[in-house]
Amino acid sequence: MSGVLVVLEERGGRIGRPGWEAAAAAPQLAGPEFIAAAVVGAKTEALAAEAASGPFAKVLRVEHPLLAPYTADGFKLALEQLIRAESPDFVVFPHTYQVRDYAPALAARFGQALVSDVVGIEPGPVFVRQLMQGRLAGSYRPQSHPCFVSVQAGSFRAEHPEAQAGASAAIAVFTPVLAPEQIRTRPSEPFRGSAKGVDLSAAQRIVSVGRGIRDAANLPIAQELASAMGAELAASRPICDLGWLPMERQVGSSGQTVAPKLYLAAGISGAIQHLVGIKGSQCIVAINKDPEAPIFEVADYGIVGDLFELLPAITEAVKSAV
Amino acid sequence: MKIAVAIKQVPDRDSQVRIGPSGRWIDEADLQYAMNEPDAYALEEALLLKEKHGGEVIVVCAGPERVGITIREALAKGADRAIHVVCDDLEGRDALGVARLLAEAIRPENPDLVLTGLQSEDLGLGQTGVIMAELLGLPHSTLILQVEKTDTGLKVKRELEEGWFQSIELPTPALLTIQSGGNKLRYATLLGIKRAKTKEVRTVAAADLGAETSPTVLLERVALPQKQKSTQFLSGSPKEAAAALVEKLRFEVRVL
């Protein structure tokens, strides 16, 4: 085959949204008859049946007992064999933690570098991804094939699988050759961190702070605004890394994904890892001293200025209005 | 334990980045640089492991002469020695090309453990560590928050998505990419800064590593990102801007 191979990812027994989004990027690289999907695991029948409802010409079940649980070694070796057999021009992945764990090594086995975290595809194809924490966009042109690409969550609108009702791709089984000694890591069952004390995903209003708050001692000005608005207090990753707020209040790809009516980001520059966590917000307000901060690219309202003056002023305005 | 830590020098996050005259890279004039923060966490993990189990920490950094400052910073924090891969065209290499340089510089050292940050703050490709593991033939794991030495190798805590974690056991030698936030970063002490001046920094020319290849993907243009929304900016004094914002939130978007 030439064309595109989309590597879907399982989430809780089903094809996860990130995989469907990767599938949504594929039509920009080839016609529908040249797009195949792969599902990988020890038991893939149900996943393949679900995938067959998607926009694919065929679905490949990459199945082997050693492919559960996930390991980088297992997935890398199995997909290498599949790609050598199928010879796609493009291999498209969702940019998940799992893909980040094995896809760069898989690409390296083909002498290729993965174009990771792609947010757009232009004719050529040229792959667009963010640079400098979202301050710039870079256009990458592949020089040879197979070309490996991972797409950022939310960058391509996922086709709703149900909307494809009636569509049914051909399903084939691919059995890779794997030996137990090739799997060098031994993963445990996943476990949750500390009991989740706050469910930010259900919050209607969120006041969120980033590095601009400068010191843990300054957090009360954000807490006061949150209290006045009836909002939850949250933060970007660095604030939680520093221990200024508990990890459970972290918003972004490594923390919680939120969808409030109002998301007020103060002193957050807007790295992509943060922005993917707030995309579902109805109204985003950004307060930042840097007028070029990438947070303003997604904000509905922006105020360029000093948050140490602005937050107390907004708190006062809310108190006197509501 | 002999530990190699690959670190990168990146533009300081508070410095203004501008597009360079070629339109293919940023303008490096007047930029301030700093150690990539995830790499600082990797270095911290290496120093903690050395303090606990003994051994040696070697930092490896590729880039032009200016990265010497970042190397000295790592030595001042406690690394024992450094390898500087001298390379003036780092931005013209893809992730595979950069990982090849670092892997070839590390290979003759035969370390028990190779650490690096999970991604860089400038390019954010998040691949260097995983590719190095592949090139060096090492088992690896990514997004690691804790590292524990066991009788047979390592037990690590890996971050998964949405607040989940996982422990992974792997034999050594191994490679880990370190997630930020697992430890508290140390500052260099005055004594450390003084000692760093006498520590060994070996320079290797990129061309002498036998790792030269042409890139498989070319960064052909950098541009300002396209705005996803038209932002309405509110101006005036803090008090005026605050009043205008609350007005909008109450009566236009009705979220207050």
C-alpha cells in the first residue's frame, strides 16, 4: 500500500477520542481508499469492529499475547513489522503519552524522525507544529518516506463514529513475531494519584494562575477573586511542580481537562500542554504582562497588564456588581 | 552508578523570541539562554541518585560555544564532569540527528543510566531521549517522576494521563526521560560554582562523532501562530479594565 496508516489507541476498552482525531487528519494526506487503521493489543476483535465503522478502507488487527499490557518494546517491534509489510507513505498517531513513549524509537528504526505534536497540515504536505511554547509556529516538510506524524489533541475534528453508520471496513489480522525476552520493561497496573479532592472538570468558573504569580505568598489575591466569583482556583503545571498548589488543581494535558463557562487565566503564558486542557471553555479571559503571550491566541477577552493590580481590581468590581 | 544526563540550552522563557531574517529560524541576537527546565529535573534526579548510591554524574550537551554557560551551571550544581558536543547548526538537524550526536558522545562512557528531560522548551519535540535509547539499544521509560534502585535494576514511577500513574521495572543499563515536578530543584552553592571551574569539560566536534546524516524532516519556515479567536482587548487603568471586564462577563457572555 502507499497511503496512510492511522494507529488508533485504546481507552477503557474502546477506541479513544485521540485516535479518532488522528483518523480525521488522514484525509489531508490521501484519498479514503488509501487510509488504513491499526489497532494493537492482545485481544483486538472488539476494537477492530469499532474501528471498522470509521473512515478506513481496512482495519488491521495487530494482535499478540505480548502486546498486553502496553510496553514500548512490544508496540515498537510489532508496528515495525506491520509498517514493513504495508509500506504506507505516512503513519499517523495521536500525540498521547503512550505514543510519545514508543513512536520516536519506531520512527528511528526506519531512519526517520517523528513530526510530533502536529496542529495543522498544509498542502505539500507540510506539517505545522508549535515552537517556543506556542509563541511561534514551525512548518516541517518531510524529505522521505515513510513519514511518521503525531497530531495534537483537539487539532482535528474527530468524525463521530456513529455518523459513519453503515460504513464497514475490511478487517485483517496481522500477527507479529515477538519473543518474551524482547520485552525489557515490566509495567504494573495503573493507579490513581492521591484521592481526587476537587473535580475541576465540573467547575462552572475557574480562576487559574501561572508563573506570573511569582510566589506562593501571592496566591491569596487569586483565591480572593475565585471566592468572589464563586470559582475554583486552579493552576498551570509549574505552580503545582513547585508545590504552591496541589497537583489535583493542575489544568492541562498532564492534569485535568476543564470545560467551564468562564476560565480566567492570570499570569499563564499558554504553552500548548495548558491550552489543550482548556479548549472546551465557553469564555476565556487572559491577563498577562506580555502582549505576545500565546494565551491571547485563544482568549475571548484579554487585558495586558500587571496581575497584582488587575486581580484585586477585578475582585472589587465583582463584589460591587454581583 | 554511572549516570549520563543529556541537557539542552534553550532561550530563556522570559526573553522575546523573534523570527530571524531567513524566516527559517529565530533571531538569536540578544537572546538570553537557560537550561531546559525538564533537563534540570533530570540532572536533579541524577544528583540525588549519586548522593544515595555513589558513582558519577556526567552531563552531555550539544550546541555552540554559548552552551558552555549551561554546562558550568550543571557542574556547579554537582555534576562531576561534562562532554560538550560542539555543533553550530543544531537547529538544522532533526530530532534523530541531534539524538545521534548525543548517543555517540555517551556510548563510549557505558553509563548504567542515561537521563534527560521529557521535552525541550524551545522545540518541544519530546523525542531525544526515546531515540537515544533506541540508538544505544537500551530499555527506556518516559515521563518519570521517581527512580528507585533495586537489586536487578530500577523501579520507576511513570506519569500517565488524567492523574494516573504506573510503576515500571526495568533492568540497567537503561534510559529514562524525566517529567518536571518529581523533585525540588537545587541551586548552585558558591562553593559549587567555585569547584565547577576546575571540573573537566571535554569538547568533541560534532563532525568527529561519525553521526552526520541529512535531516529527514526540514523546518522550512517559522511564523507567528494563527489566532484561533479574535481577542477583545480591554484597556485603561486596572480599575477601568476590571470594570469593563466584569460588565462583559455579566451582560454579554452572562457567565457571572
